[in-house]
Amino acid sequence: ASTAVARASSRRDARRGRRGRRGRGDGARRESRARREGATTRTRDDGARDGGEGIAPRALVCVFERPRRARDERDGSESESESETAETTAGAAYGTRVEIRRWTRDSNVGGGGDGDRDDDAMDGDGTMDSDSEDAYGGYSSSSSEDVVKRMKRLRTRPLGTCERIALTDDDKPHVGSIRAFRASADGKWFITAGDDKLVKLWSVDGWRCARTICGSKKISSACFTPDSKHFIFADKFGEVHACEIGSDKEPVLMLGHCSTIITDVECVEGGDRGYLLTADREHKTRVSVLPKPEDRTRFSGSAPEIQSFCYGHSAYVSCVRPIVQPARKKKTWKSTKDVFLTGGGDASVRMWDATTGKETDPHGAIEFHRGEICDIATRAEGTHVAVAIENKKALAVVHLTEFRGVPKLFLVGFGPEWTESPQSIKFDRNMVLWGTGVRANEDGSNTAVIMREGTVVDGLELTLSAEESSGTTRNAQLRKREITDQERHERKKNRKDMQLKAANVEKK
């Protein structure tokens, strides 16, 4: 009995010692952080690398669309005004501001009869009936003249009258740069989140803020589930939270990446219930099984089942995108059911099998050897992909095909140069490509513009002052700093614990 009591006492003392050491470590870290924040010699680049301030805002694009019913489901009861007008709604986020515009045009303007209507360019499932001509590069993988002419008409068709949509915000507006700007699949909601730790859910019906969530860390990415019942957001400390739309319940922690920044999060269809894709700074992408709707926010720390891990990038993964395909193509391309794309800081685009976590073609990665991937946009018909590269005005055109049952990527080339280097790109259902870029002004300020097929669209501009738009790029923050052996030795020698150790040796 005395031996058992002694062992219990020793274990209790050990726990107290660990707590004491942990507390002293936390205090030392807080003092070290305070010294760093008070240092005036700290450079902007070093601050960005350490996760502090100094990261320049990024221009983001979002296209708002409602799902289109199949042609055989249409009842033909559309009103005359609906059949004679066409609307396009798109928005841009830059800094703390969000601007949305609606362009309305008469369907007879710029057309030449029934052959120019959008419905003729659509398949029964609401996607373009095209397997050849891309709408952004001018390249063709077949010689369908009708498709080529149809796509050219869509690119040159005027947008019509521009109308500014006024957003109704609550009493907690954004005060930090917005890092996520996404719309739901049903077109009824969109989300904004950023450096101010705010996650704002907006309703397209009335264009009002439906809810604001105050997070504990800066938000790095956000998305909606395919069924548009939940939205998911990730912070820069590696935690992923889920929240139910239409509910006042607090967000629930779903999963986490250990000690790293989550760079992008995406939900894709596949498997039995779908997948949750989370990419991080440590060169990997985690594939988790998306829980059932009733289980996504049931309790904190639910930790969805891990399907696979995707390793292959030699630098951080900057974006994760699903391959969108119509139902008719999924039936013939069965091997692309659980396939998605990633782009990274190593200037490469890779295609993965979510089930196995392996590349569909080990030697089929598209490597550009220069620059870093900003964004990837997949077209609705599922055969072409646009790739935006940092500080490059021309988009890369990648063709997706299947050879002997294996999905493959082929670099077709580069399209014509855009007016500004695109930082964010998105296809609409007509396979017309939208993007946002930043234009430098003479007074030092910067203006974010929205572009359609490379041409700046009038009526939507966001200007930030030189101070508001300054800082390093997001890619520079995610890029790991390479330290030589000499620098590592100097840093170790200047550590406080090493200096105390050296002082104690001198005293002895």
C-alpha cells in the first residue's frame, strides 16, 4: 500500500512539474511575441512569413447562378419578359469591400435569330453541348465549325445594362482583407470570410447578411457542401469548422491539420456521400469522407473518416478544384467520378484519385517550371481547364481526356493575354470565363477590375489606397523560407536558452 501511495504521489508531482514547465513556456512565448511585435526593425516580409500582418489583399471573383432545369422538365410557361431578357450576375471582393453587379440585356441584342439563343447551345442537363472549342484560349481539339461559331458568339455577346446591387450588411462589417468569396450550388447563398476572423453568410434573396460568425483565428478558405445545406470554413491554424445554413447553432469543429495553414477547402461529389478536400502548406491534400447532413454538426470534433492523403507537390498546395462534368459524360467516363485537381506553389497542376490518394497518371502532371498557381477553373462540359499563374496575363489551357480508362491532362498551350494578370477565375454555365485582376495606378493605389474573357467589364471597380493594398503576396507567405546551415547555427547561438547556458558555463 505504501508503495502504491508513493507511486501515485510521484506521478502527481510529475504532472505538476509538467504543468509548471508548460506555463513557463507559455509565458516565455508571450514575452517573445511581445518583443517581436514591438520591434521596429522587423521587415514586412518577415512579418508575413511568420503569419503577422503585411499580406496584400487578393482580388476574388464570384458568379451567381441558379441551377437550370433540364429541357424536358421545362413547362413552357415562362413569361414573355423572362424569355426576352437575359441576366448575368457577378461580383468581386478586394480588401474589405464586396461589389456585385447585374447585367441585363435583351435576348435579341447581338443575336441573329433562334440559332443564337443560349438554349441552343445547351444540352438537356443545362451544360454546353461542346467537347471541343474552349471559350478562353481559341484552341480546338476537333473541327466542329458550329460549336466554334457558337462559342465565339457567346464571347462577343454584349452584357447589356449594368445595375449595381446594394448589399445590406449587419452591425459587424468586414475590417480585414477578405480571403474567401464563394457562392452555393443552388445560387441562394454566398459567403465572405477573411483576416478579421469574421465569416459572413449572405442571402441572394434581398442581398442581405443573414448571419455573422466571429471565429477565433483568421479565416483562410471557405466553401459550401454540394447540397447547399452547410458551409465549411478553415482557419490559418489548421482547423476546419462546419455550420448549418438556416440555424443559429454555433459552428462545429470537424477536423484539423497539425500545426499548418490550410490553404484551400472544397467539397466534391464522389463515393457514397461525397468528399471534403483540405489542402495545406505542408504539400499535401487530405481527402475526408463528407458526413451525412444530419451528422455534420452533431458534435464537435467529429473527425470525418479519412479516405486518403495526396502527396506529390514539392511546395504548398494553393488550390483544390473538382472536375465538373454533365451526367451524360459521367456515364461514359466512369473513371473520373472521384477525380479532382490541385495546383501548387511548385508551378504544377496534378490530377488525383480521391479513393486511393494517388495521381491518375504518375507522369502526367502539368509543370510550368515558373510561377505559382493562383487558381484553376473547370468548365461545365468537363473537358477543359483554365489555369491562372501568378503575374502572368495569359491563361494556360489544359485538356482533360481519358485514354484506355486512365484520366489524363494535356497542356494545349496558352491563350491570348488578358488585360490584367488574373488572380481568381471562374466559368459560368455558358462556359464563359470570368476573372479578377489588379491594376496599379500612378498615385500608388491599386484597383481591382473584373474581366470577361480577358476584357475589363465596365461598371465594377474597387480601388484601395497604397497603404491598404501594400504587402507581400499570399504565395510569398505560404512559401517556406530556406535557411542555410550557417543561418541555422547563428539563430541557435542567439537563442535565449543557449545564451543562458553559455553564461552559466562562464560562471562556473
